[in-house]
Amino acid sequence: MFKKLAALLFLIVLLVNVCGCVALIAGGAAGGAGTAVWLSGKLTQYINASLEQAIQAAKDSLSPSSLRIVMKETAPGQAVAQIRSRDVGGEKVYIDIHKITETRSRIEVRVGTIISNKAAADRILKGITGRL
């Protein structure tokens, strides 16, 4: 009996380690806006705003007077909006805004193509969320 219980406990711990960090799981389950997560070279944050509000905040934050980023193209969709631009140093900036519900969205920011610049992505994401 003890061996079966120990094996089950080991499998549960292994499953949590394979699936990701316990804090990340707990943070994702909590669901509130506020904490951005760095994952796969993108800074991701869930926000309590509609897709349209998030798109407008992103466009406003990319104005030359605030972050000094030139917007190259936007591709608004019904579920995802993509904004492509370059910062003053020439680095590519990728902003994807996903519609989760009518009043909730997910923003993903990546700066750079091969190696993403976390500090710049954080600055851009804070600029966007500061306008919501």
C-alpha cells in the first residue's frame, strides 16, 4: 500500500514539473490582470479590456511622442489583432492581442527576431496597459 501511495505522489510531482512551474499554474488559475509572464521569448499579460480597447491602447502607446516606435502594419481580426513595428534602434516589435471574451484580452509583446529583448517588451507592455 505504501509503495502505491509513494508511486502516486511521485507521479503527481513529476506531472507538475513536466507541465510547468507551480507558481505559473497558480497565477494562470487566478486569472486577474496585473502580472506579465515571460514565456517563449514573449511577454504575455491578460487584461480586463475588450479587443478594441486593447488595440486602441496599443496604437496610442506606439505614438512617436511616447515610446518612439513606428507602427508599420496592423492586421485586426475578429479574434486576434497583430501590430508590427520597429523601435528607434531598428528592432522589430511584434504585438499580438487575442480576444478571450468580450471584456478580456491577452497581449503578447516580442521585441527582436532571434533573441527577444525582455526589458524593451516590458516597457512596451507597460505603455499599453497604462493607457487602459
